[in-house]
Amino acid sequence: MFVSTITRSVATVALVLVASVPAFADGPLSVYAGPQFISQGTAQGLAGDIQGDVGLGYDFGPKTVVPVRARFDLDDSFGSSNGGRVGAFGIGASARLTTPIYAGLGFAIYNIDVRESACATGNAPCGNSASGTGVGTNIFVGSKLFSVPGLGVSIEGSYKKIPTLDGVDPSSFGIGLRASL
């Protein structure tokens, strides 16, 4: 929960700081938000069918003739249900096409937190909790919806493969909006 609060705070501060500075529609800073749909039953019992997902990205490296940009990513997925909780916070990098319809692939080191209380599922002991770290991947595709001076908005679909912890697989499919500043 502490890591989730930090991510939200960083995203809010970044938005406030960049909101007053002119930027290109495909600027280096991007903020993502949307639902993630968990596919494993044990994870659904702890986090619900739908988790929240927020992310912050920063493109680095020069824009070149090749329409590919590298990006530093912060990713936070979180959800709770039936007194349980599943959270995954990732720090990583990705590469994406910079075309209006784009695709990309990313890798991140995820810290996964699984908390269970009140026997949320039948697959793990009551009150079980675990925390661990592992490498995950993110495959995404998107399309730019519109851009105005200083802001570009895209719709993005993704599949996140997050490491399994204690029999709980928080991997998910998602759809959300990405704003580039």
C-alpha cells in the first residue's frame, strides 16, 4: 500500500509540474491509467476480477529516423476483494513504436504483495501473506486518439505477465488511456 501511495503521489506531482510547461503532443513524459482484468481464479478471489492500474513512463534517447523509443517505466497494479489484496509494483524499461498505431514490449522487476484474510479463497490458508520480487513482461498495443498542443492521448491494450507468488498469479489483460505530455 505504501508503494501504491508513492506511485500516485509521483504521478500527481509530475502532472502538476508539466501542466504549466509547453510540450509536444508525443512528449517524453506519459501517464497511464485503466483497469486490469485478472485471469487466474486464486488472484481473482483476493483482488477481485478487476484491478486498478496506474503507470508513469519517461522516454529517453534521441528521436531518430527509426520510429522506436525506449522508455523508463513505473507500474502499479492493485486490487482487493473479500478482505484479501494483491498488489504488484514494477520498475523497468520498454521500447515502443512512435507511429500513431503502436506496439511495444517491456520488462520490469516487480515487487508482488499477496495478503489474505477471512479465508478469501479455498486455495490458500486463512491469513496467508507473502511478498516477493521477480521479473515480469508487458506487451502492449495502442492507437493515438487525439493530440492538442502539450498533450497527446492514446488508448492502449496490454498483457502483463507478472511472476506467480505463493500460488497466486497476478498476470492480467488491461485497457486504459495514456496521456503523453
